[in-house]
Amino acid sequence: MKKIQTLCLIHQHPKILLGMKKRGFGQGRWNGFGGKVAPEETVLEAAKREMLEEAGLEIVLAECWNSRENQQKARKCCQSGLM
């Protein structure tokens, strides 16, 4: 079965809110917020839940990117240093 996960970035140009990874892969590094999507959740519901759990923030407005469908857009953000 394919795992589906979320990664949330709070962006207010030119700043991005990141959190320090506390455990597991990437421990001690800065990262966006996110995690696994539960079977009964949509990706957006999981992203909102993870953001509330990890950062204490309630997401009101969100833009969802599917990494496979929007690789070009994501690549541009990475190259410009926005991610």
C-alpha cells in the first residue's frame, strides 16, 4: 500500500516558518510541518491536523500541490530558495 504524507510550509514572502525536527529521519534539522494521512482523512484534513498538532496553528487558507503534478512549480521554489 502506498503511503501518503503531507508537508506544510507557512509562507509570508520572504519568510517561511519551519520547525526543528525532534526525532526520526532528519532529527535536529529545520523542516516544514506534516506527517501521515490517516485512511479516513483527505490530504488537506491531514495537513490541517498536523499543523495544529506540531505548530499550534489553525490553517484557514491552503494551496495544495501534488508533487508529481506540480514538479515544475516546486522546482522553481526550491531553486529560488523559497523552500
